[in-house]
Amino acid sequence: MNKTFPLSCLSFSILLFFYTFYKSEIYWGGDKQSYYFIYYIISGIFFFFSVLTFFFDKTINTYLFIILTSSIFTAYIFETYLTVKYQDEYGNLKISGDIYISLDEKKKLYKNQTGKDYDTRSRFEIYNDLIINNKNIKVIVHPSNYIFNRYNIDLANKIFPLSGISNSKTIFCEEMGYYSIYDSDRFGFNNPDYEWDKQNIKYLLIGDSFTHGACVNRPSDIGSVLRQISNETVLNLGYSGNGPLIELATLKEYIRPNVENIIWFFYEGNDMEDFDTELRSKFLMKYIDEFNFSQNLKKKQNDINSLAELIIENALKEYNSEKDKDKNRNEFNLIKHLKLTNSRSILNKFLPKNYQPQNPSQPKFKKILRISKELSINNNSNFYFVYLPSLRRYKTDYDDSTYEQVKKIIDELDINFIDVHKEVFELETNPLKLFPFESSKHYNIEGYNKIANLINKIISNNQ
């Protein structure tokens, strides 16, 4: 026991460190470093502990061995209890402790509200079902995928795509009980293609998934509602997963003359986190450092399509491989059990968290907005900044420092500010009703509708 226990602890700590490194830096290509950071800490603490055990006497190590094995045994008893008692047929826990409700609860609510069954298929399950009768069906490919290039796609053409596959039926996302699917335009954005043929553009939208139209179908997204109520041309250049740097790049690449109003959407939930990720791309940094930098992406849509097709092909292979490993989701999953997946999920739900996004006082963020405003002025366009609130604001004790810092930057740059929190959500008796099932990340049809009407009202009154 005097040597066996310390050596076992040391070996485990080393294995945990290398497994964490593999998952974080190799498997995910560094894309989930913040998630795996805690496991680096745990492996470090356990390593330090294992070194100390070499200096303990045999009696102390025996007691430590008993305590450790008892704790492990208890943890697996608890994991077994959660698996048997609370795991649903899809492998998810039926316990809610976070701001989001469980899939089981969503299914019941959706059935009561619509009389229909909740679509529990994954994005690739739908893809496999639909492609049988429609070869033009595609799965959404986010521009942010190209930052880490997880599938090692050959970017020999030296381009960084900022949109998806053009002229295709694109499977987007699900939060309302069904998957949103839209027909992409000639540049891979969520617009009727004929909008690009219009001479004058009333609204040009820049943003992330909220602007893109997650997770509703046209004509319920912000761009479509603006199109309807204004009876004017609207170009929606929003794309899921975008942060401020990709949004600047998109504006530079696809800005049009004769655009009356450029609307920049900022989501307080993760825009600054996405920005930190984008800053790792030396290629994207050219859009900040070189005012006139452009890839001329409008002329390279075939290359964009080809790269996105490769990503879909690799992702589909990965999905099918994982599916083959677990053909029946009702079967006991030994790997998940050994990893204490359900227990860790419970801890993740109930332990205190700091949900506040990262500090927006980042100088490059201010520079991006300054450049965007200059682009708008040079284009003879009005520039508006729209602040979008997150669900956490209405379900937690929310720290408003992000809002205050962003508002300060907007005031310093003298940019038109549209406050969706104060002008829409705060006016509701129950602001949660503007989110699907009062729980999901994005807004529902009513939420998008009210935001579009607010924007149109404010801008119409200003002109």
C-alpha cells in the first residue's frame, strides 16, 4: 500500500491531464478550452495530492485509500440512481435546475400547445431523412467553423467564408418543437434571392443567430418582419455563431451602395466570448488592421460552397460513426456511466456560476464599431446599434456591467442606440413569454416580431 496507492494516484492524474489535453486541444481543436479548464485544474490538484502521498506513512495512505474508494463507490451508486430514475429515452436527465427546462418538459408543453409531437431528431437525422427526396438539402455551416478548422479542410484558396451554401434548402435549428429550414440566397444568407436585385435597400442587417433567424421559419425572422411592415427591401447578412469581428468582415464584403440603414445587432449573451475566439484568427484580424482589406467573396461563392460541402461531409461521417457506436439510445452506455455524465450534469445545473459575458471594454471592439460607422458614413448609410438581451437577464441576478460598458462605447462613438431590453422586454409583464417555452436561448415568433416593429418605428421616426 505504501507505494501502490501513491503510484496509482500519480498515474491517474497524468492520464487525466493528457486525456483533457487530447479532448480540448486535439479533438475540439481548442474550441472548448473554457469548458475543459476546470479539468486541467482538477488534474493539477490531483497531481499535487499524489506527490504528497509519497511522503505519508502507510497508515495515512491506507485511510486515504479507504476514503477515496468509498467516495468513488458512492459516486457510481449515485450515477446509477440518476440513470435508472431520471434519464429519459434520449439520454437526457429529466431534472431541471438551470434556466433551461428539460427536453421531457418541452415535449409535454409542445403537445399541450399544438397537439403535435416535438421533433426530437438531430440536425443530421433530419438531413438523412430529407435528402432522400431532395438532393439540394444542406446543413448549416457556421463561418466560425473556419477559425479552428476542426476537420482540417484545405484552405489553400486562402479564403475565409462568411456565409453558407448558396441557393439551397438549409436546415438551421430547433427550439420551438420543429426545425427551422430556409432557402438560402445566391450568397448563402437567409434572404429571398430577389432582394439582391433591388436597387435601393431600406435595411441591411448584421449580427449572429438572432439576426440570422434562429429558430423560426420565414416570414417570422426579424428580416422578414421588417420586409413586411416596411414594404421595403431588406438584406439579412446575419449568421449563427458570428461575433463582432466576423460581423465587421461580413459588412465589408457584402455592403451595398444605396443602403439607407445599416443595423448592427449585439447579443449580450455571448458576443464578447465569440469575439475573443475570433481574435485568434490572424486572417480575420486583417479586417481590423487594413481598412480596405477584402477577399472579394461575392465572386468566390463556388469556393465557399465547396468548403462548406467538405465540412458537411466530414461532420456527417463523424455523426454516422457515433451513431454506429450507439445504435440504440435506450441501451446502457458504459462510457457515459464511467465518466459520471449524469452526476456532472447535475453539478453543472446546481453549482453557482458566473454567467456574465466577458468584458466589452476590449479596445478592438470599440475599433470595430468605429470602422463600421465609418463604412456606413462612406456608404451614405445611417448606422444603428441594437442591444439584444439574454434569457439569463430575466432568470438570474444579472450583472448589468456589460450593458453599461457597451452603452458607454456607443455614446462615445455617437452611434444610434436601440435598447431592446428597455423598449420591448422590460415593458412586458412577463418578458419570458418572448422566449420559446419561457426557457430557450433565442426569441420566439412574438419576440422577433416586436423587435422588428420597434426598429422600424424608431428609424421611421428619425427620418
